Amino acid sequence: MEESILSVSSERAERRKVNPSKKFVKSAYVKSLREYNKIYNESVKNPAKFWGEKAKQLHWFKKWKTVFKYSKKPFVKWFEGGKINVSYNCLDRHLTTWRKNKAALIWQGEPEEDSRTYTYVELHREVCKFANVLKRKGIRKGDRVCLYMPMIPEIAIAMLACTRIGAIHSIVFGGYSAESLRKRIKDSEAKMLITADGSLRKGKPMPLKDKADSVLGKCRSVKNVIVCKRANIKVKMNKRRDFWWHEEMKDASPFCKAVEMDAEDPLFILYTSGTTGTPKGVLHTTGGYLVYVYQTTKWVFDLKDDDTYWCTADVGWITGHSYIVYGPLANGATSLMFEGVPTYPEPDRFWQIVEKYKVNVFYTAPTVVRALEREGKKWVDKHDLSSLRLLGSVGEPINPDAWNWYYNVIGKRKCPIVDTWWQTETGGILITPLPGAMPLKPGSATMPFPGVVPAILKEDGSEAAANEGGDLVIKKSWPGIGRTVWKNPKRYIDVYFSKFPDYYLAGDAAKKDKDGYFWIMGRIDDVVNVSGHRIGTAEVESALVSHKTVAESAVVPMSHEIKGQCLYAFVTLKRGVKKSDKLKIELVKHVARVIGHIAKPEKVQFADALPKTRSGKIMRRILKAIVEGKKDVGDTTTLADASVVKTLIREKEK
Ligand code: WTA
């Protein structure tokens, strides 16, 4: 089992409690632990009643027949018989209320002077127009549309347009390589690609269309490409296949009826790393996902109509899907989207934006907090952050030091921090404080969202005692659960429902303390959490061995001060290849080319041999121990050649 990168287990951490202020509690949706317990107990006793009531807040063309049932375990159906449309709920539903002229999306570009605000009426108009563009290009209900785009409003418009006509979007994070894009297009058989000439990164244009072009020849399913202008990069346009966004939009009609979708119709596919070299296409469906992100956004962020809410994630990740676009818009909120990075042009960019837009609720990742803490308080002090009332954290455990800085320096000791635990597969937040209800324990994601029943299991399937570590599972289904792995239901069962067939296996280790607080301790599989991004070590290994000089490789996690974890690669070169620092750099670049920058190993160590069992299996446990500098690397008796370990320790990269 992976060990925690944090020392969250200390008893002192468990005893420390931070209460929300009276002022915060006064306006909160859920105001006390007692109230939470009451809601929670009822939700678990009668989930159909609880979720049925929440679902009623949304617009259904036709009401569901059953809230929840298993089709064939573990495959589940929520709100079967119901007809609903996500785009309708995120837009049209607000147009008959005072919210029609409320800001739906505020976009801040990387250059300070680039910003745009869309009211609900305006966003609706753009979405309808683009939905008509999609239709004109032959996109129909059930077709897959791949998005490979920068953080510009058009990505949200494209998502909502897809959902309006029932097309299934599959977003590929703009930082992924062309090869990663190709794999995902191929697996989903996308009919269309929506991209941009390029994105801006610290003032520099970075190509996207060019990258896509390098693989589009191999993507037979793609019939059309729509290209947004963003970075002023010259691109080649294939006359029959490629079209400019702005030209297509010119004469598109702003009227487009939202398609009545079955609650269980597919909504989107999002690829995430797993334990093999092939990423999993997690499939989310329509009704349950929307109900789940709607309700979690409302309660976890305690979102009110006059809030300006900012989630700093990229839309290419699940956090961006659920908590920049769908959750906030379903609530009629004002959602801020930022194109740039936290440290450009200066390390106060985030705080400058908070001040500029008077952000009230701010949701980011621990890696960002740590990076900005390192830049120093002086960058924070330049700005008036008094608008903030709630802070959030996602992606990895937040270490006590970062928690304290976030709480004291950013939140000025008046903003609760919601440490939200969830995954691509869960659709929305599962373990989290409701900020007016729970005393916080820094480092703990606290308690389950109503309707969610987590447990910690030991290897034999029995429940762990208080403070005993084990596998985190979810015992009951919830509306936001990913329904399958695209085209691979067997993998869905194998990964999530085979170790403990009745429960959803999260792949994280965790423990629950005496007060019922959950402490997440890190992944149990070969997935590494680099700056909150999930990267499968198998994927990186297969990228490395695809280089002509590499015979074999093993990639393991290493603790990293800012990123939480990073990748350490052991590489065995082919016979006759000369070891050199230049080659190390080339290998790192190669990984960036094959997967993307986020997957670059921090360190590369050449190894003439790797520790293997007699049957040839690489002993990663030993490699992890070496990387973490442990004196005792554990039992080496099953190794074919135990002397290998000594060499690896001696030659370890500093
Ligand atoms: C980790 C991101 C501790 C965890 C929403 C999980 C966390 C993986 C937390 C999912 C948290 C996410 N505390 N660990 N608050 N949030 N994780 O699919 O290991 O990109 O399994 O979804 O991130 O990453 P994913």
C-alpha cells in the first residue's frame, strides 16, 4: 500500500478543530453538525426520497419513473424514464427568471486586457448558434465530438452546445501531446474535432491546431475540424475538412431547441489514467450527473446568487467540467474562468484577479497553494482579498502547512476551507465539509456528502477500526457515478468492482478517525498524483520504452515539495547505448512528446538491471523505497539478484 506523503496520522492533527464563524453559519444552507447528521441519516435511509427531492429542483421534460435501480450490478440507472437536457438546465431555465441578465461566465484572458462577460441570455445565444453549427456539420445525438482547446469561453460554449443536441463531448486537456490526442480520438471514434490555432502560455503562443494536424491523418473518424482563433498562429486549413469558428458562427441561427434526452443517455467521456498504458474513457450520463453536480455545487460551496465563484482548474479535467461549467451554471451562479497560470506575469496573478472581480468563493489545488506560499506573503498583501468568504481545495491531500497558509494568509482566518475528495469517475464531490456545518480538521476531507456511504475496508473485506488504514470504498450508488468505461464495460468491473464486488473501489487508501472524519492517504495503485493530475506510471513506462535507446523502464512516485508527488524513472538502456546526461534530457522530452508535459519524469536514473522476482516481475515496492531514501527497502529474498538493489541505491539521482 502506498504510504501517505503527509504525516496526517498524528493525533494532534486529529484533535485540532476549526469552527466556521457565526457570520458564516448564519447564512449557510446547512448550519450545524446536528442538521447535517439529520439530513445525512435521512438521505441514507431513503436515498430515493432524498435524490428525488433534489432532482425536482431541475427542469425535466418528463419526470422519471424510478429514482434508482441496478440494471445488472454494478451497472446502475438513475432517474430512469426521465427526460432532461443539460444545456436547457444550465441556460434556458434561468431565462424566465431575473437571472437572465446575470453574469453566467466571466472570462479573464491571460493578457489583462482580454476579458469577456456573458450573461445567461448571451451565453444561451452563443450556445444555440454553435449547436446549429454542429448540426450543419452533420453532428447528431450520440455522436462523439472531441475538444482540444485552451481555456477560452468557446470551450464552455462547445460543451453546452454538444449537450444541447445530445452529442457526447470528449475533452482532451490542451497540454496533452498529439499522440495522446490521437489515442483518445481513436478510442471514442470522434466525428469532429474542435480546437484552436493555439493557446497562450506565459505570453507565448503554443500551437494546438498544428499538433492536431500531425495526427489527424491517422484519425479517420474525424470528418470536420472547427478552429477558434486565439493565439494568432498561422495554421494550415484543409478546405474540405477545417472551418473557422468565427466564420461558421456568423450566419448561424440563435434558435435551437434542446433535445429531450433520456436521463441515462451519455453526456460526456473523459479519459483518465489507470494502471495500464491505455487511459480509461469514463462515461458520465445525463440526469444523475447533473443532479449530483447541481446539489454538490450548491451545498459544498454554499453558493448564493450574489457570489462570484472561481474554480481555477482547467476545463480539460473533471473539476473544470463539474465545477466551472455544469455545477455552477445549473445553479444560476456566476462562474469565473481564467486562461493563465498563477505566476504570470507575476506571482500575484490569482490575488489580483480575486481583487479585480471581488471573488467570494475560490477553489484551487494544494499544489497551487504551496507554489504561491513559496513566492511569499508580499504578493498577497498587495491585494484586497476581503471579498473572499469560502476557500476550497481539490486534487490531493492538503498538507497542514499549506492548509495553515491558505487559511491564515489568504482567508484571513475567516474563510472555512472545503477540502473536497472525489475523482473523475465519481462525477462530483463525495467527501467534503459542508462549510457551515462541520468543524474542520486541517488535512481531513471530513465527512461524506449526504447520500454517500464511504467505508474503509481491510484486505479481507471487513471494516477497519477507527484510525486503521485501508481501502476507501463507496457502499451505495450515487447519481454522479461514472456508468462505465467507454467500449470496455469489463474494465469498469475489473477496476472498480472486483476487489470488493458490492462496492465501488476508489483506488485510494484512507482512514476514518474516532469522530468519523475521513483522512485520505494517497493512491494504492500505480497512479501518481503530480500537481493534482493523475498519471499512470504504466503510461510513462510505455512512452519511455518507445524511445529507440530504451530496453526497459520502471517509473515510481517520489515526494515533491510543491507538486506533492513527481515521477522518478529507472531506465535500462539497450546494449551498446552510451549513458549521458544529454540522453536523460532527450528521454524526458520524449515523454513530453508522447504524452504531454505533465507526464515528464523529474528524475531519470540509468539502471543496468532492475530488481525483479524470479518470474521477471519488477518489484516496484523496492524501487519506491529506494527513491524515498528508506534505509530498509524491505524483503528482498524473492529477488532474482539482490545485488541490483545496492547498485541502484549507490547511483540514486540527487
Ligand atoms: C486524489 C480530481 C486527497 C485522489 C477531482 C483521487 C484527493 C484522485 C483529493 C482523483 C482530496 C482528489 N484529498 N486526495 N481532497 N481530491 N484526490 O480523477 O487520489 O483527477 O483518487 O479527480 O485525486 O483524481 P482525478
